Amino acid sequence: MADAWQTYAVIIPLVILGGLGYPVWHDLITRRLSLQTKIALLATAVLIVIGTLAIGRIEKPRNAQRWGRDVQYEDLAIKTDPGQMRNRDPYRRALDSLFLAVNARSGGFATVDTANGKLSPGTRSVLIALMTIGGAPASVAGGIKTVTFVVLLSAAAAAIRRRRTPAGTRPQAGASDGPRNRVVYHAAIVFFVYLAVLWFITTALAVTHPQIGFLDLAFEAASACGCVGLSTGVTPHLNLAGRLLLIVAFIFGRLAPLALLFSMAAPRRPSRLEQTDEPLMTG
């Protein structure tokens, strides 16, 4: 089935639509694109292009010229394995790269074997980043969400360029900075809580399974927290504690972002303590 072009033509668009979310669908149907829809569409396109190019480049056959002769940087078993992505023809390798880049953010399907070391460490690192970013808000995808990622990038760029307003969060004329600051504040909370839990799950797996490579464990943790489902094949080798950690990671990835947003949207209780403001040094 993975050899049929219909597999790519059907699954890729469906996964992209599922990762865009219901608000984006509504705006596309009504032809009224909000700022969030524009950010979600642009971020989705950029992540797909960057992910496809990165995976395709990393999984390119590793032949090089050195001192006038060809040098093969892989052992014979990898070079002759038909399951290796880099051993396929350029057209098929490009399709597989696109399929992985799309599905790593929400779908979890794969037309190549992601287990047993069939993917290079660089490709697994790219997939971890894509699984962590995830899809658009109010979509079936997990991760920190594309809009959250773009808001934080814009805030960082604005701080570096000494601008008050991050791109994409600029309020209307005469409006206060409160809504803009709350968007960045909420995005930062989601981002750092998500990364903290991902780090904790990965570290706990590494402590309980020292015989398994750290990158493989990080891949499993990112896949679970992002509700993706891709695997490097080490999950069957985990003990009970490791499997329970992945279950908790899946539940966290599905429910925690919504719980955080609802808790931050709740009215604040007045504090009885007064906080003094003092300048702090960072960096």
C-alpha cells in the first residue's frame, strides 16, 4: 500500500486538514481569514517545506569524493537494505520525506520504517521538533501548537530588535497593551510547561532504561506528548514504569494544553499581598 501514489494523495491532505483545526476551516469556508488563520496556514506551509527539505537532505545517500575516489560512509548492511529511506530513488525519497514531515505533526502514519535504526539521528531530531510544535489550535493535532510557536518567535524577534509589539499581536489603534501581553504570556506558559513535562518524561525513561539510546527515548516521549504515534520500535522493550510514563504523556498531550488555557482564562482572585517591582538581570 505504501508503494501506491493514492496513499500519499489521500492521507497527506487529510492529515493537513486535521492539523489546521475547525476555526481555520470555518474561515476558509466563509472566506474571512482572521489573523490566527493566516498564522496557522503560513506556519503549516513553512513547517511542511522545511521538514521535507531537511529530511530529504539528511536521508540523501552518503557518497562523497575524497582524494579522487568515492568514499561510502555507511556499512554494507545499511547500503543494501531496501527498507532504508536513502536507498530509494529520488522521487520516492521526496514523497517519503513529505509524508513524514506532514504526519510527524499530527497523523502518525509512515511509509518508511521508523524503527530499528532505519532513520538517521538527524532525521529523528527533525521529527522530534515537528512533533513538539504540532498543529494549529483547536485541531486534532497535539504539541505546543503552531500559533503558540509563532507568537513566541515574534516576541523574541521583537525583543532582539527592541520593538515593543511582536508581529502578529499588535493591538488596534488606541487599544492597550494588555491583550498583546496576555497572548505572549499564555504562549510562554504553554511552551515552558510542555517542554518541562517532555524533559521529565524523557529523563525518567532514560533513568529506568539506561540500555536504550537517549535519542530513541526522546523520540518516544515527544511522540507521546504530541499524540502522534510514531515510534522507533523501543516501546515493546520498555518495562511497566516506562509504559505508564508514555500513557501519562499521551493523556497530558491531549488534555493539558486545554486545561492550561481554561485555567488562565478563569477570573483572577485578588491577592492580599503586595509585590514590589525590582529590575532583574537576565543573560
